Amino acid sequence: MNIYEAISPLLRQGHIDRRPDSFSDPAVAARIVAAHREVFLALVRREPDAAERLLREHFQIGDELRRRNLITSYESQEQAS
């Protein structure tokens, strides 16, 4: 078993769990799809450095989305108090 096989189920579940948040905002969904496309195209062009950079940028989209969701959740809890 390699590392990808070991973490693949976790990655897949993470994507499934985040889908409702990711695709509830059309602008975010468009950014995600575009990011996937750019990573794929860099791989097709056999540009590993570009693919890695683009993948890291893609991960930042998820980080930003999770941060915004946490802030929104916290604000909602504060208002309910």
C-alpha cells in the first residue's frame, strides 16, 4: 500500500463533505472548477512545478471557504445568544 492508497478514502470523503458548501455559491463553484482544470492542464503539459503551484493555490480556496464558514457559524451563534 502506498501513501495515496492510504489517504485516498479520507480525501474522497473530505470532498464529499465539503460539496454542499463549495457548490452553494456559484462564484466559489466556478473558482473550484477552474482550479481543477488548470491543475489538469498543467499535468497534461507535463509541467510538475506549475501543477504543484496550482494545486497549492486550489487548496487555498478550500482554506478560505472553511475560514469563512467558521466565521459565519460563530457569528450566527453570537446572534442567537
